[in-house]
Amino acid sequence: MSLGNYEVRGGDLILSRDTNYTTSKSVSPSTDNVRFLAANLSVEQPITVEDVEMEIDTFTGYGDRDLADLVNSFRLQVDGSTVSTYTPSGDEDDDDNNTIEFEGSFNIDSDSSIQIVGNVRR
């Protein structure tokens, strides 16, 4: 599974990859807290972030299995605190729906770290 590029639409902010973490790694089945994205968010002024979306860029090599077969859940974390969760439905790899959405809003008052972590199924 590969995630697409991330995009920020907004004012004075910079989202950059956290270089403390690798961009790819192999994990064993039943591994919890797998980091799918780690980024640093730098803001000039406080902002409110709403409904973060993550696009699944490619979904190959898994046969007929879908995202719900591979991952129990995803958590969007800001500075180590979970601000939203997403549980795969199995429709994420369809041609019409390759995006997952973390619903809700949260405030960023200063430079922050953002992570998307998940629990891999057996």
C-alpha cells in the first residue's frame, strides 16, 4: 500500500515530512501503532484544521484483499494526542473511493507534529 502526496490548502503554514522516521518499512501481521505518515506542521498563526483526508495512491499486491482486511483502524494524532480515528470499510480501494477521511476539526496554535498510525491485522 502506498499513500499519495499530501497537500495543504491554506495560509501561512508549512507541512513537511518528519525526517526522524523512515518513508517505508516492513511490519509483521498484528503490529499495533504502525506509523503511516509523520510530518511537522509549522504555522505563523493559530489555525483550525477540518476533515483531514488521506488518499490511497496505489493498492496493489494484495490480491482480492481490501484495506479493511489489512488495517483495523487509523488514528490521526497531533503532538501525540489522537484527534480523530478512521475504521476502514472495505470500499477505500474502489475506483470511486480511494480516500479516507478523518472527520472533525482541531486547532493548531504552534508548530506541531502530525502522525497517522494504525493497527495492522493478522
